[in-house]
Amino acid sequence: MNQFDRDAALQQTRQRWRWFLVAFAFVTNASSVFGIETVTVSRDGEQQELSGRILVEAQDGGLLLETPEQIIWTIMPEEIVSRRSDDASFELADRKQLTALTLRELPPGFNVHNTAHYVICYNTSKAYAQWCGALYERLHRAFLNFWKGHGIELTANEPLVAVVFRDKAGYRAYSQPELGEATNSIIGYYSLKSNRIVSYDLTGLEQLRAPGDRTGTMAHISQMLRRPQAERTVATIIHEATHQIAFNSGLQRRFADNPLWLSEGLAIYFESPDLKSRKGWRRIGAVNQFRLRQMRSYLQKRPAGSLTSLIVDDQRFRDSRLANHAYAESWSLCYHLIRTRPQEFKAYLEKIGQKPPLEPTDPEARLAEFKAAFGDDIGLLDKEFVKAIQQWR
Ligand SMILES: [Zn+2]
């Protein structure tokens, strides 16, 4: 399996979250709870004090709590040692506080590169951090402009945090607790919990290097990562950064029931930049040739109920034999709907974006939401969809 095809991180977090959904079955909507809650939590024999705002409080006492540095904690009732509230108003950390809080969690030796919308914490070369910053800023601008063009005004939370490790070893040590084994096979991820994108210096990847490569300056780095063999690698970094913006601009909400086909289809829609152009994403919405090839190969054996199975739940993404095609079909569906039904797609996105955290949508309800936006006749839509895919170039 291609290591860049699946971003296990989003799923990993979701699996943990699914486990919580069971406990949170009877949820009290806590949006009316003001003030700051301080909870002492005991996990793996260690106690930790967390202060923040409660997003959800379950009937059994479980909590979804957001701390000022944008981390969302899922706390089980049995983990709570004590809790107290005060009525001070909750505020997210500003850039300076956020930087300090992030650095506290990283190994010593990290530096900070600030851009208009990002705090980039890195322990690799400054030039590489600058290359990342420029890439993220271009994506950020392109992403908001794209949706503006589709009648959706988004405002991104600021700043967003990116962590860039010098090498795979450091990245692995940091991400292991959250990703487990998946940390070995993915080169970067977006964490729904910490809200950060995490990756490592790609110029160290042997397969991307050519004889005589130097990576001392941004120009060298750009040259190296513009090569065709780097396309999928860079696409992965952008894919994860797209998830981060989507979840921080009002388009999607963290810990709400976002269908994976939608989250993934959107991230793939943006993942391939035009690195030859200074603006990077002049051609947003171009056909993603890599995913189109996968989709065409899937069409050879695609079962009749494929579209419905993609919509009703996220099972296909969790099965390693089916995941690649689920990603390809997700992109294809988003691409098709954005092109042929932009108004309906907008309405659907807005509906999904308003869902509260930790409220699961069952398969029937997911299908009903989809039909409410795009019409009852899934069979007809599917016919038209398959025909369209065959015409994409
Ligand atoms: Zn993804």
C-alpha cells in the first residue's frame, strides 16, 4: 500500500472518539455553560490538571473540554478526580501564549517561525520552516478564496500551529502516543485533539534526493520538492494542512459527525498544488490525476451499492483493502458535486458544519441528509456520476 494514500491520523482520532460516543450517548448540551472548568484527571497513574471550557457534558459525567491552546480533551467519568468551576470568561490563547504552551510540550531545542496565520515550531533548518510557512500561507489564502467564490465566507481561527521535526525519529517519538503504529507509515498528520499539523523535514527523505542536492536555502528546497517524484509527498503535507483549515474556519467542526467521504474528499480536492506557479493553487479543482487513476481502476469492479456505502458510514475507510478506493471515490464525489451542484453542495456543507460535537448520525440519518441536499434518486445520481468520471481528463 502506498504510504501516502491513507491519513490514519484523522481516523485514529475518530476511532477513539467513537469509543467515547458510546459513553456519551446521553449528552447534555453544554454550550450554555459559561466560565472556566478546572478538572483534575487521572490517567495511567498520573494526575493532570486541565482548565478550559466545557464543550459537552455527558449525563454520566464524561466531559469534552477545550483548553486555551485549542486542545480538546475527551475525559471519561472515571478519570475525573475533582473539578471546580469559576465564572471567568474563557479565552483562547493568543499567539504568544499559544507559542509558549506548544513549546512546553516539545523536546528542547525548538525554534519558532511566525507567518501571518501560522506559528511554525521547528527543530530543522530555518529555510525548511520558511518553505512550509510559505506553502501553508498560499494554501490558506487559496482555501478561503475558493469558498468565497462559492458563496461561503469563512474566517479562520488564528494562529494555527504546525510542528516540524528535523527527522523521522523525533516525529515518531512525538506522535507515537497519538498514532500508535501508524506513525511509521505516515509522514504527517492533522490531530483533531491538539489541532496541530505535525510532520518532519521531507528534504531528508532519501527517495526525494538527487545527487548533488543541497538544501541550504529555500530555493534549493523548492527546487527539490517541485520534482515529480515529490508530488505525492508534498500532497500529503497539504492534505493534512487542508484538514486543519477546514476544521478551523467554520467549514467543519472538530468532534462533530463529519462523514469521512466529505472530510477526505475536500482535503484531496485541495491536495495537489501547482508548485510551478507562485500562487500555488491557481488551478484548484483541477482533476487529481492520481486519484482519478485509482477511481477508474475501481470502476472495473465497483459494486452496485458503492455510493450508498460511502455515504452511510465510514467503514470502507477502516478496511485497509478498501480504503484506497474509498479515498478515490470520496474525491470523485466531491469533485462531481462541486462541479454539477455547487448550490446543493454549499447547503449540504452548511448543514454538516452546524452539527454539535459528539452527536453521532446513524446510517439512515446520513443517507437522509445526503438525499435532502442532492435528491432522493441515488441510482440516477450514481449513473450520472459514473458517466462523468469516464469523461474527466
Ligand atoms: Zn485526510
